[in-house]
Amino acid sequence: MRARPVVAALALLVYPACQSSPPPQAAPPAPPDSRVEALDAARAWAHLEEFAEIGPRVMGTQGAARAREYILAELEKLGLETTLQRVRVTFSRGSEGSVEELELYNIAAVVPGASSDVFLVIAPFDTRPFETFSFPGVNDGGSGAALLLELARVLAADPLPYTTWLVFLEGEAPRLPGRAPAPPSNFGSYALAQRLKSLGALQQVRLAVVLNQICDADLHVARDLGSHRIYREEFWRAAARLGYRDAFPPAASFESPAGSHQALIQAGLRPVVALIDTSFGGSEPPGPYAGTEDDDLEHCSSESLRVVGEVTLEALGSIGTRLAKIDRFSESPVTGTEALRLESLPATQLPATGTTTDDSGAAPPLAEPEAPAPPATDAAPEAGAAPEAAGELPQVGGAASEPAESAREKP
């Protein structure tokens, strides 16, 4: 099955609020532990070895293209419908202000569920660029994508109650303090978030999970302060049920890691959970192996992939079952959308001026709002850089305490 270039990996056709997405009416899904038992860490590790063999996968390079071809081929084996989100990036580099243009691609695969509402699971597959050495990017940029391919296999055979979108992002490459690579970061998640927002589809996403830096041999997943409190803690409860308290420490202090989840939160999507180990090979972020040649297979572990994979499946299953039960007994379903649809839409361009133009006439374009330059945060593109995707991104707050949750967000 060939992937079709589209404006957005998630082209969700939005209907009037009176045509609500029906709650799941099919037979109850298989118990979550059946998916947990189906997870094969050796398969995830084999995917990771493929990424390591490719080597650096810097956005817009042949390495990234090879990784993209591999991901598409693996998804095709599973019989999943896939699409590409084409993103054009224009940014200035250095004091000279030289302008560079790149074309990036996000990859999305869909696993249909009984409900058209969406569980979104995303991971980057590219690596950060360094001029002085060849960065393997096994843990940072490879681990989440490798596990996501294995999750795709498990969920394709045993779907969740909700339609699941598995999105592989290019153009992420978060910066590290003191080790910032030249090109900006987080274009892929920024483009995805803006597309969801411009379509008015954020409410159709019931849960979003972000995976990256999850195969440290000494795994300790950070309790992200920006993640949705209720859903985040469900992942920690799932870890406790499975006996993985060491990897998901219940007494760990809160952190605010940079990553793909921040673009989703900034766009207004609240039910987001980030699973990231912020200390690679040590106890203090970012860890001695982060952003070095030691981000390789030798310092990673298939056991860590298994732990995160099993916890993710357990939590997705328990959250999905609870939400489906609420939806079945609710007189007024929460969302105002009907069907998940893939549309063949032209790629869009977001120059630094903030206007949007189409570069092909393949299909009628959707109206896109103007977009200001991305906010100047560690997780957003640098000043003078803008991904050529649609939408605007409000600033994320830097609160020192957990945000209050609304009744709408409670499972």
C-alpha cells in the first residue's frame, strides 16, 4: 500500500456538533493484558537495530529518507492505511542569516476502532545534527519510533475501542543545554498540532501519548509536569500493576522535559502524556550519553523497550475501556465530530510572514488561519524559523505546579 502525500497526517473531517461521534457499540475489547502479552520486545529491538544501521537521520537528509522508507514498508506489511504529511521548512542559520529550505514528512498510520474518536500515539524518527561527529540517535530519535512500530503490530491485531493514529515525526530533534545543534527543532509536532487545530479536530483526540528516549539501560521515566495529571497517573498505576515501579518511580519529582508533546499542549490539546527518560546513562539530566556518540545500541536495552511498551498498552487499554463505558452511558457524547477521514489535500506552505499558500491543485484546500512565528522556547523552533504548515501556536505556560483538570478531561 503506497502512502499518499497529504497536507496533514490527520485530516479529520469535522461535522456539525449535532452529528456526534457514536460511542463504541461493538463487543467489549479484549482485556488489556492480552495486548501486553502480545508485545514482542525482540521485534522492537530489531526495528531499533535498523535505525542504528541507517545512522544519522537528520531532517531532510538521505538518512531520514531511508528511515521513512523503512517505516512505511513495515506499516505496509501490517496492512495499515498510511499517509504522509508534507511539511516545508524555511529558516535562517547563524549570524549571517542565510536561509535554508527543507522538505520534511510525518508518517501516519490508522488502526480503526469502534469509535471514530482518536487515541494518538506519536514518536520522532529523526536525529539531531552535529558537525563534529556522527550522532547515532538510537535512544534519542530511534527508541520511540522502534517501539511505535511494534505497538502498531499489536494494535492492528487487537484494536482499542477508539481509532488509533500512530504518527512518526520528522524534524523534532530537541536541543540540549550547551549542545544545541544548528537547525531548529520540533517542526514535525508543530505541523501536526497546527493541522489538528486548523481542522477544529482537537476535541476528537481523546488521548495523545508521546514516546522518545525510552531505551536507556537504566530506565527512569520522567513525571512530566505538563502532561495531563489524571492520564499520566494512570500510566504510573499501570506500571505498578505490572511490577515496573523502578522504571516509573512513584515518588519521582516532577520535570518539564522538552519534546513533541509541548506542541500539542500549546495548540490546546490537554489529554497529553509524555513518556521520556530525561537522564541517559546517569541520574542528572541530560545524562552523560545524551547528545554524544554513546547514544548507541550498547548503552540501550530491549528490556526498557518492553517495559515502556507493556505499560503503554496496559494504560491505553484501561483508559480506553473506561472512556468507552462512560460514552455508552452518556446521554450527550462529548465530541462533536463524526467520521475519521483521509483527504488528498495539497501541501501547504507557511513562510516566516505567517501567510499560507498552496503549492499544488490536487484537491480543494481547507481554509488555514494565519500563523505567527513559533514561540521562543526550548521545544519550539528558534527565532527566525518557521515550519511551513498551517495554524497558530499559543505559548505554553511555565507553571510550577500541576494545572487543574476540568470535568471534561476526566476518564
